[in-house]
Amino acid sequence: SIWLRFFLMIFMWLSIFHLSFLMIFSVVTFGIGFMIVIFLVFFLTTIMIFTLGFCFLIWLLLIWLNNVWQFKVSQFCIRDIGSFLGVGVIYYRLMSYHFMSLFL
């Protein structure tokens, strides 16, 4: 009948519109997410390098104090090496979350 054809035509156009909207939306969101990840990689890498450099300077200062002034700061040195690992773990988790959010 004419009504069946009419509804089929409407549903067909709605499904085509829905698919095209999903395709455009996914491409746009993927592009935005990829740009955010690229910018965040540089931003987080810069923060990590400065943080590791700062931790390394503190570590060198503690070693110098340990050698020159014979301070017993070996425990602090071990904690400082642990902070190196902590910064790396935080950086890895942040990057893995951002990369996973691309595929959600």
C-alpha cells in the first residue's frame, strides 16, 4: 500500500541520515581526540622531563651532601629514585588513558 511505502521511505532516509551523522561525528571526534593527544604528549613529556630533571638535581645534591659532608642520606636517595619511577608510572597511566579514550 501507499502508507507502507511512505513509512519505508521515511525509515530509509532516517537510517541514511543516522549513518551519515554517525560517520561525520566519529570522524570529527576522532580528529579532535587525536589533536588533543598530540598536544598532550608534548605537554606531558615537557612536564615529565622538567620533573625528572628536578628530581635528578635533588638526587645529585643529596649524593654531594653524602660524599662531602658525610651525611647519612642514603634513605633519601632511595626515595628519590622511587620518585623517578612514580613520575614514569603516572605519565604512562595518563597516556594510556588518553589513547584508550580514542577508541571509546
